[in-house]
Amino acid sequence: MTERNREIKLDGKYVTILGDKIKVGDKAPDFSALKNDLSEFKLSDLSGKVRIISVVPSVDTPICELQTIRFNKEAATLGDIRIITVSADLPFALSKFCGNKGIEHTLTVSDHKDLDFGHKYGFVIKDLRILTRGIVVIDRDDTVKYVEYVKEVTNHPDYEDAIEAAKELL
């Protein structure tokens, strides 16, 4: 497994990221995670759809909360684009968050159990066992069309660029 340093910071300090960085043009690896009801989710469950994967460290932090709420609002207007929020939060925490914040247009999944997504897409912060912030857009044929690894985890991703990249795939 690849380790990367000197790319991503958390509160101004570099963190080690595990996994191979996904790139535009790559075949999107299938991954499994847990839905809020503890059932299994696989990326392949949404094959044939344009997908935005919104990656957050924890919905219990302000930027992650805002990112998840923002994509939930966007999902209501994006038609056939599916948005999946992935974090290493427990499914119970995600379920409570979604209920409290009215998250009903996006799917939230937990990568806590195996960090399968995080390792396959290169988003695991090694020392904290959480995911770094970013966005991945995948087309109907499972090809990665847009990737952002946010350089400072405490900053917002570029929502507009990701949404525009996804809309171009419809």
C-alpha cells in the first residue's frame, strides 16, 4: 500500500495518506461500505448512473456538516446524478446526523469497518484512521472523470467544479 506525505495538511500539519491516489481516467474500483441501517452498500449498486462521491472526515465537524448539507441540497436538483457521502463515522452517527439535518436526497455510507473505499481511492489519514476531504465524480461506465483531494482538510472542496463535471456527463 502506498503512503503519501507532503500533499495534504490537517490544521496546517502534513498527514500521511494511505492508498493509491485515484486519477481521472482510472476505472473506479468497486468498494463496499455500510449504509446507516448496517446493510452493505457497493458502488456497483449504482452502476449505470453518474455518481458524485463526497468524502468527509466526520459529519460531527463544521465543514463536513456543511459539505454534506450542501450536496443534499444539490442532489434535489441534479436529476439522475447520485451523490454518496462517505466517512469513517459509525453508521449510527450517520443515521442520527441525517435525521437531525434532514439529509434525504443523498446516500451516506460508513467506511469505518474496513476502510475499503479509503484504501482503494487513497483517502485514509493513517494516524487518525479517518478519511481526508475530497470529491470523486464517476461516469455511467465507471470511469473517474473528476477528482479533488482537498489540500487542507479544514477547507471546503470546490463544489461548483465537481457539480459541473457531473452535469457534463448527463
